[in-house]
Amino acid sequence: QVQLVESGGGSVQAGGSLRLSCAASGYSSSSHCMAWFRQPLGKEREGVAWIDSDGGTTYAKSVKGRFSISRDVAKKTLYLQMSSLKPEDTAMYYCAAGPQYCALMIRSTVTSWGQGTQVTVSS
């Protein structure tokens, strides 16, 4: 059972940047896929970025080229660097741990969720 805690959210203007962090504790497997999901008000939670144990990454089309996911295995910390932020990026952002393969990681296969950190982007 992995415990996840996000930080780094806040309010920024469109075009700005923000870096989110997710600290992991408790039992975890080095083979976990790790990911960031987000949930705008009134909408479903969606995956935005995934990173596997080999460092391979995958991004949702809506954020590709603007967001970058990374992990520091030694520090047990996951990051999401967000740039060129848009108002439509406004959402609660959640850190998640899942199965071994990121290709299999969707909402229903997430094994651990963080509590979320709010990101608000204004025009």
C-alpha cells in the first residue's frame, strides 16, 4: 500500500508555469507505473501523463508538448512540470500509482491515489 501526497499547486496566469510534486511512502514496487490525473469541476477524472519504471513517458494529447513527467526513484518523488498553461488546464491534479505497465493504467486500475492539489489558470 503506497501513500501519496501532492504539493505545488496554485494560481497562475495563462502562459505561466507550475511544478507539481508527489511524495510516496509506505510499501511500493519499483515496477509501478506512476501517473498524473486531473479532474476539472463538473468533469470526469482523466489521465494526463504516465511514466514507467524505465523512464518511458506517455502524455494525453491535450498536454503533449507542454507538460513533462519525471520521477526520482531514490527520493520516492514524482514530478509534473507544466508550462504554457491554459485556462482549460484548471483542475484538481492527482498523483497515482498503478500496475507495472503504463499501457494498462487507467482510472479503474489505479492502486493508490493522492489527495490532490488544485491548479487554477486565469486568462
